[in-house]
Amino acid sequence: MPGYWSQMLNLQSQKFWLQSRPSSMKIFTFLCLLLITLNGHTMTAQTDENNTQLSNAVNSQILLSSIASSVQITSRAVENASSARTLGKVRQGSGVVIGSDGLILTIGYLVLETEQIEIRTHQQKTYPAQVVAYDQATGFGLIKSLVPLQGVEPVKLGKLNDQKIDSSLLVVSSGNLAFTSPTKLIDVRSFTGYWEYHLDSAIYTSPPVVNHSGAGLFNAKGELIGIGSLFMQDVMPAGNPFGLAGNMFVPVELLEPILNNMLQNGMGPNSQRAWLGINAVERQGRIQIVRVTPESPAQLAGVVPGQWLLGLNGKPLESLSAFYKQLWAIPINSEPAKLTIFDGKEIYQIPVPVVDRSANIKKPAGI
């Protein structure tokens, strides 16, 4: 749809113009342009019932409500946090207010081993906050403002199955109109990350949003359906010959079954699971280890980057996701996991102690 993409380029230039010197007139102009872009996109697909709904439903009130529920988050890693090596000591992203008590849903990057959290609302007011919970399985993080938020209403949570492929959605970052972008639903499928992470269901969108960490993904009704996790070079399904850059969002539907556990225990029910400290990718139909976390069970056992992972406890591995699922089925503190390793010359086994990942995460005081 050339018309849609040309509108997107125009919208991006207007966003830079807005950031340079925001004013009431600029904000009004950008808001009108955003509405035109969304509505113009939907009119090019008259047969798409969901897009027609978006064209009729999206209005300035929904947009402003989505922006008002979003906040900017700045966090600092706790002292000696191992995650600081890869994620940084100071992290910045977004979150979405989901509770009238100031509860904010975000992504793990912003809460893992962090403290000294500050949030900034759409009114440019800053508030101190603290980590409430981190769920290893989904990657969700929860923080809470330490004082009542002013001018911020909690958002409603939506259902992913109400959305159709190619439907128009809205990404809101940092509670800032200048970081608000229309996007499209490209696919819903599983996602497997190299850092011992897997989702059976993830949301893939395009065009890509740079400020994706913790950004809210909203539907036509202004309901939150996803939390931003990653930028990806290609969000198209496997086997598709055309690459398309975009983002991966974690569906908020994964939150409801674990929310009470997170609030009560500081983690989800599946956060306590086996962890080795291996980063791996699939290459040439096999699994290759690309990084080993310092002082992790894998490193202490002698696993090194470059090795190929062929099996676990005597069973061959068909995929990276299969490896994770077999690993997580092993009871914590049980017998060591036996990794079948190929180093390019010979095949052998390395026993690696099975430890609880959540027990190895440094937490700020009070959680």
C-alpha cells in the first residue's frame, strides 16, 4: 500500500518537527495527521472488518487516553547486577498504568535487577517508583508509583483474538505524542529468544518502532493488547521470501493468569525454573552456543561459546524451543543436566548443575 507508507514517512517527519519545539498548535496538528494516517490506511482495505471498526472508532479521545495511560521509565541497576553487562546500568523505556493504585505494566529489561526508578507522565511530572515483580517466563515487569499519580487513568486490557492480521494498531511510548505511531499486525506466533526465553504466543508488528521497550500496543478501542519487547530485522513467518523489519510485543492476555502471583510473590508461578546461563541460536539446523553468562552454572561447568548443543540428558534436540522446554521440565536442584556437546572435533557430555534462575537475580531492598 504505497499510500500508507508515504503517509508513514510524512508522519515521521512531523514527529521530529513536534519534538523540536512542542506547542499546542503542533500537538493538535500532529494528532490530526495521526488520525488521518490511521483512517486513510483503513479505507484502503474496505473488506477488512477490523480496519473498518478502527476507522469508525479511533478518535482524539481514544488517542489521548492511550497516551495519558503511558509513562516513561528510567531505572538504574542494583550494585553488582550481572545483567548490567548486557542491559546497561541505566535503562530507559516505557510502561502503561493498569491499576488505579499506580500499578504499571512494563517489560523485564526495565526492572531486572534494577532500583531507583523514576516515571514521567504525559504531563511531564516525575514520580518515584519501585519494582513490584518480575516474571521470568513472560518477561513482564510490574512497578508501582510511590505517590498517587495525577491526571493518569488506568487502561483497559484487550483481547488479542479480537484482532485480525493486517489490522491497524497504535504504539505509544513514554506517554509522549511525539513517540506515538500507527502500526500493523503482521502475525501472531511463537517466539524463541537466545537468552533461555520462549513464548508460545507473541505479537509481531510493522513498521518498526525504535522506542519499543515497554511501549504499549493499543487496539481500536484504546485497549492495551501488548507490551513492547524487541526490535526485529524480520517479523515475517518462516518461509516468507520477503523480509520486513518490525517489533515483537508480549500479549497482555498472559498477565491475567499470573497477576496475583506476581503481586503476592514478586514473580510469576513459572519464574522458578531451571537455568544454565547459555545464549544460543539455531544455525544450519543445529543449536550453537554464542555466549555463556559469567559465573553461571554453564560457565563453571566448562561450556564455552562456539560449541554445538546436540542433546540434553541423552535426548537429541530438534530446536532451540525444544531445548528450553526439556530444560524447564527438569526439577531445580536435581541431578546435573547432561549436555551433549560437539566442539568441532569430538562429541562428549558436560554435566551442568540445574539452579533456579530467580534465586540468582539480584533484587532491590523490599522485593
